Amino acid sequence: MEATDFATGHWVDATHAVYVSDSDMHPCTEMNTLRDPQGCCMMKTYDRCLPSLVAFAAKDDASAFQKNHGGQLVAFSEIPRK
């Protein structure tokens, strides 16, 4: 299994990466405003990318990201499986 290191864009072994879970970074969420047929704002209540999970090859990079974007540092073994 591989993951993309957010800091470099390179592939890393997913089982050795450090992850930041539930940060304010949502890489696959569209940022456009949607309106219903009457022109009222629509609220997104579910997104397949939430909570976010951002991978890093180095723990220092993950910690720096966490300081700026919040979330929790987690290891691969701590990621919930469904």
C-alpha cells in the first residue's frame, strides 16, 4: 500500500507514514457554493472525505502541518477500518 506524502508529493509506504486526521484541510472537498432552486444556500452535511486524512513521510512535517491545520497525529495501525 502506498500513500502520497503531502509535503513532497512522492509516494511512500502507507504503513510507515504518519497521518494527520480530522484537520481543517479537505483536499477532495469542492469549495464552491451551492444554491437550491429558490436561491437559498445549501449546506453540505456529508462528504466521503471527512474526516480528512493527510499522509506524511516524516513526523516533523506532520507535526508542523498539525500546528497550522489542527487534527490528530495517527499511525497507520490507528486508522479505523470499516
